[in-house]
Amino acid sequence: MTKENYIPVATLCTFYKVEMSLIQDLDDNGLIKIIQIENAPFIHEDLISPLEKMLRLNQDLHINASGIDTIFNLLNRFEDMQKEMKTLRSRLRIYENQ
Amino acid sequence: MDFIDYYKTLGIDKSATEGDIKKAYRKMARKFHPDVNPNDKAAEIKFKEVNEANEVLSNPENRKKYDKYGKDWKHADQYEQAGRQQGYGGGGNQQQNPFGQSYQGGGNQESDFSDFFGSMFGGAGGRRGNPSKFRGQDFNAELKLNLTEVYKTDKRTLTVNGKNIRLTIPAGVSDGQEIKIKGYGADGVNGGPKGDLNIKFNITNDTLFVRDGKNLYKTLDINLYTALLGGTITVDTMNGQVKLKVAAETQNGVKVKLKGKGFPVYKKEDEFGDLYLTYQIILPKDLTDQEKDLFVQLSKLKTS
């Protein structure tokens, strides 16, 4: 595995001023995926956006990894429901016009 | 600038202690934080207001000025004003801001501008002995189109961050649909790959059809005589007029399907949905005496 597109966890911890234990906690909860390259932990760059969201929830609202997992699950359900509502609204318009 | 009652924003009164402010702020932040209110502009605005109120009231100096000067409190001290301008959004002292990272509000979180990559753009990467490669920032754009414009594949030139991007919009895109154009974001850092361009379509219906995915729906008025005796009518579709035979004794509310006259299927060349027409029979008005007589005769025929 090459380092391309992967960012060292140590760099992220310095940048976001967070403890390695928090990143590890997020990994333990299945929220991110840490991979080992040459015995050092890395995160794929595509996970940076969701990671930032998790860190904001942790730092701004003092929510731990389990709480973040719960929030993410609820937000996913919320998003699905919004999509469904949009579809149903669109269908309702068909009957409203009759 | 209108006076903003920061106490009211946080739901506290003027005698609130520092602890009360902190408590009220945290409660409001949990409620309106943009990460737990995705795509909610109202929550985002409220969150900014709450932050602004907290920045002022949680700082005893600023609070004192605010209590004394009200809306002009910022002008009380030019030096402080300069300091506050370094803050985010409505203007606040970064040190007072409990949020370590500035929030990039709204939109799809996965495609938000990243603080991390943003920092790298700021030159942090250049300070390293062995500079890392980073992917460029994603650009987000919203494109407003009419339904008629997305009936056919169209080419557009968009200007995103000063760059002209030629874009092919495939026929059949949906309202709210997002497409990602790989490599059309900002340049990567230190030779890293380019970011992506995320475009969200905002489609306004400028037609009399109702769209549900690939199918279109419309209520069509037909007169009583055509409904009873049958006939041929001309119907407007998205791609011109078609002649349609109406069967004799067609009932009100009957639906007919015009196969392939609906909306194009996204990214499926030459594949179309259907157009569903619901007949609405219009009864004649202002009947002449002769017409009335004839209807009376008809009704007698039916009841006899």
C-alpha cells in the first residue's frame, strides 16, 4: 500500500489539536478507518470531511465517540426520511392537480 | 445596523451570571449546531447569532461595553474592534470563540471545504522539510435550471472561482441532484490531485406537467361531447403536440398513458418515461333553450 492519498494520523492530531486516543476511539466505533503503513497510522483523505464533522461535534458540543456514532445514525435516518418526504411531496402534487 | 438583543438571543436576562451565559450558550449550540441540522439555513443563521451573542456576553469587557453602548458597543474602542475583526462570521474575538475550527456551514458535509486542506493551501505544507501532497479543495456550486432546460442534454459554461468550466448537463437530472465532476476543483498542493466540482441542481418547473422521476402527469380538460361520443384531441407534450383518440363514453377522471412521452431517463440515451393524462370533463355552461330541451329529452330517454 502506498502513502498516496493517505494522511498520517500524527499530522491530523497536530493540526486539529486532538489526542490520538480520540482518533483511535472513532476508529474503534467504526466511524473512521485507520490503516497502518510502515507501522504508522494513516487515514484516507476522503475521510477528512467526515472526520472534521466528528471533531467539531466533539470539540464544540463535547460529544464522545459513541454519541457521535448515535448522531450519525440518526442523521442518516433523517436524510433518508427527507428524501422519502421529497418523493412523497412530488407524488402528492400529482393528485393535488387533479 | 439594527440593535440585536444578545440576552434575548441566548434566552437569558441582563442579570445572568457567567455560568448562566455558558449554560444557555451550550444548550443553544447543541440545538442549532449546523452539523446536527444539515441543510437547515434557519438553524445555521440562529447558530451564528448564538455564537455572536456568546462572544460578546462571555467576555466581561465586551459585555460591559454592550450593556453601556448597546448596538454601538463595537465603536467604543477601536483597538478592540480591530481584534474582533479577526474572528469569524459576525465578528468576534477568535480567542473567545470556543470553536477551535471555523465552521463551513450548510451543504453536503462530505463535500465541504476542509479546514485541513484549507490550511495546507495557506502554506503549511511548504514549511515542511519533505512537503506532503494533498488533494485540492472541492468546489461547490448550485445551478438553477428550468424543467424545459433539463429535458435535453445541454452544454453550459460555468464560472466557478473565476474559472470557466464547460459542462454537459445530461437530460433528466432531478431537482436537488448533485453531480461530482472529478478534477474540476482547486489545484492540489505539492503536486497532489485536483479537488472535485460538486454541482447541485435547483430545478424550477416552468411547465404545466407534474414530474415524478421519469414520468410526467397532467390533468387534461375535454368537453362533454368528446367524452360521450369520442373524438380526436390535440395534446401538448414536452416535445410537441400529439393527436390522441378519445374513446366514446370516456368517464371523468379516467387516466391514459402516453408511452415514451414522459421525461428522459438520466444518463440513458433515448429512454423516456411516460406521460399520464387524467381527463377532466368540462360540462357545458350557458345552455340555450334548444340545448336544454335536448338534454331534457336525453334524460327522459334514460329514465324511461
